[in-house]
Amino acid sequence: MRWEELDQQPCSLARTLAVVGDRWTLLVLRDSFLGVRRFEEFERRLGITRHILTDRLKKLVEHGVLQRVPYQQRPVREEYRLTAKGLELYPVLMALVHWGDQHMADPRGAPVEHVHKGCGQRMRPVLTCSECGEAVSARDVSVRQGAGWGDANIVPATFRTDGRSGC
């Protein structure tokens, strides 16, 4: 599978990676959730070239993850704000942060603590079943072919009919 063909795969993860699957895009999203909105601030914080930053911001805008909002009229200047679609990526970034805190943190601990505004306590993301509310992990979930699978000729291991499971 070629990188530029990810968006054509019958896989929601592959299609998502086609939009947000490189390191610079994830760091742009991280900074967006931290309140960064202006091109120059992204550039300064990330140490990224203007060309790469322009490309990543353009892709996020094209896919409706960020929107350009004018903050000055003369001359017209715009900033980048998360859309509702972009805000829905928060659990994804939090899951990556949590994994990093567990496996990549400095011996002194995590570099940033996330505090729930409602109770004031340090929190960690927890994946739960949308139907019963029970916490779930990879071993608690099975997959089956969905309506959007289409005519793809690639059959994941979890869909095999030879009795072997995918995990």
C-alpha cells in the first residue's frame, strides 16, 4: 500500500492516517489543543519550516479539522481554529499522550499533567463501551465486517474464515 493511497483503503484508520498520520500534523494538532492559533506561533514553537507548516495546515483546513478565521482586517490576517471535527480528535491525542506518559516519560514523570476541570483531579484517558459504559481494552473488543467494507479484495486476519483469529 502506498502512502498517497491510504485515503482509498476500506479502513477507517488508514483514511484517518491520510489526514493526520505524520508527526508534524500531530504536533500541529497538539499545539492547537494548547491554544496556538497563529502561523508564526506554530512555526516558532515547532521549529518547522514554513513550507511544511503551510502544507500541514492546508491539509487540515481542506479536511475540515481546522478553519481559518480572520482576526485582523487591514491587512487581512487569519488564525487557525479547531472545528467540531477537529475537537473530536482530542481523545486520540490524549490516548497517545497517555501512552507516552506510560512508556516514554522522563524518570521524574510526565512533562504535563491533565487536570479535569470538573473535579480538579489529574486524569488519564479511559476507553469505555458506548453502550454499557464498561472500560475496554484491545482484548475486550472483536471486529466484524461493516457495511462500508465494499468490494475490497484484502481480507484482514480477523475476517478470515479459516478459524484463525486476528489478534
